[in-house]
Amino acid sequence: MGADRRAVDVLAPAVVLAEASGQPDRGAEVAVHADADRIALSWPGGSTSTALPAAPFPDDRVRKLLEAVIDSTVLVEADVLAGAVRRAVPYAGAHGSVTLQLHDGELRVRGSDPQAGESEESVKATIDGNRVTKTFQARYLADALRAFSGRPVELRIQDGLRSTVLTSPTGVDGMELTYLVVPLRTNP
């Protein structure tokens, strides 16, 4: 039986795909079906489907966010940075925030909570531009870094509260990734 194997270019809700990924048995073949309005995953013994977002992606608003005016860039191994963020989470406080501080040749990842204590870890990185400090909600930063697993990631940091653009060169899988994470407002 021949399968129709064409490239699919759709924007699908990540939550649905993440939940569905745990359903089939490990090693089971999963088929992806999509049209202009829906995406479905099917495997032996199960399936799931959902509507696709109606808006085209990226839309004008997202394009403006991606047109970053870069203040600093950081090139770091995504898995190393993700590990440092994960270790800072127990000290991320009530808001679950971690702080990234750019220094010469390193990125410092900090967590601080009056109840749990403080953590600081330095990660080797290539830094270009201003030495800035940004605070992010740990779970959003960790989610973004998870997408770049096994790759280097470049953080394009903008001034103020504008989003940080995470990107990576096209990998061996042909996938080009771009992710936006908005920093938190901090008290001076």
C-alpha cells in the first residue's frame, strides 16, 4: 500500500501535538493528515485531530516582532542553557522567574527567592554587544530552549521589554527554528 508523502506546511497548536505525542506506543508509526482547516494524527489504535488557527502565520504583528533591533547576541548550546535554567527553577520565586546576565564569554543564570535561597550558574557563551540583564518566566524560556535541543541557539536580545528572538541555523533535519520570549518587567 503506497502512502501519499508530501510536505506539509501548517501552523498547529503545540499543546495538542505535545499531548498527542504521548499517546501512541513507543516505536509506533504516526501518520499526519492536514488540509487548510484541520490537522490529524493517527496511529494503530488511536487518533486525534484539531482545527488549525485561522490566521496566517507569521502575520504582520509577528513579522514586526521578528524584525528585532538587536542590542546583544548570545550564542550558546541550547541543552547547556536549558540545564542551567532547570537548575535555577527551584529558586525562581513566586513568579517563577530566572535572570540572564551577559558577561565576557559567559551567561550567568540566576534564580532568587527569599524563602528558597539563591542560585547562580555560569554557562560558556559567545557574547556580542552590550552586557545586559534580562529576566524571563522560567517555564517559557525552558519551553523555547527545548525546541532547540541538540543545537546551538542564538539569543537576539533587544533593549527594554521587547521580545528576545531565539533562532538556530538550519539543522541536519532541514528545520529552521525561530522562537520569541518576552522578558519580565523587574523592579529597579
